Amino acid sequence: MHKFVVTERLSKKRGEFRRGFTLLELVVVVKILGVVSAVAAPKMFDTAKDAKDNTLRQTLLSVRDVIEVYKSQHGSYPGEAGTEADFKADMAPYFQVFPCNPLKATQTKTNVYSAGTPLSFVSGSPGWLYDNVTGEFIANSNGIHAETGLRYDQL
């Protein structure tokens, strides 16, 4: 077991000892702690972005799972009429409240497409994009996911 020993120093008067740290030693320690905290703090306090990313991933998983459950029960994807109202009416038995896109605050609006082609970010469009031919459901954002490095519309 190691013990921390504070060195004793001679004071100005011969024969007297004083215990403690010099001002210079304290300044150096404070400077080192400042540098370490300046490097570590941004990583530790970027939790809001991480929370949004994780919420988005979980929401996408939930909605995509419900879309697949609907298809297995009804033989087709929800929203056959191609309207947001039809899509949400089909989803209503599975969600008390349709989830918001966490990247767009309270945006629950969904654009429904019947193209059958892969969806991608649409500028000026609402929070979600859905294709009722393929069942593809994506977040309408061209931001970059911190963990995967993928754009949000590619998750």
C-alpha cells in the first residue's frame, strides 16, 4: 500500500519545517485539470444528440415492425389508398399516438408514396416518408447519425 507523503520544506527560519504545496505546484495541477476537462467535457455532455439518435432508431424499429405485423395480418402494407390519413388509420390499432420524428421536434406528418422505389431525403418535406408499395419507412432528414456515420434517411 502506497502512502502519499507531503514533503517537508524548510521555512525561512532555520530549523522550522512547514507542510504543504507551493503556489506553483497548485497552479500546475489546476492547469492540468483544466486541459483534461476541456478535452473530456464535450464527449461527456453531448448526450442530447445521442438521445435523439437512439430515440430515432428505436422509433424506426417500432414503426417498421408494426408495418410488417400489419402486412402479415392483412396481406398488404398499410395505407393502400396512398394518403397519410389512410396510413395512420391503419396504424391506429398499434399505436396510441403515432410517434414523432425526434429530429423534427413534434413532427408526426408522414408523406405516403406509391412509387415502389427506394426513398431518400426530400427537402421541405415533413418528418417521415413511407412507401405503401415496398413498406419502406424512413426519417426525412439528411443529417448524419453519430454512431453509424449513415445519413438518417439511410437508417
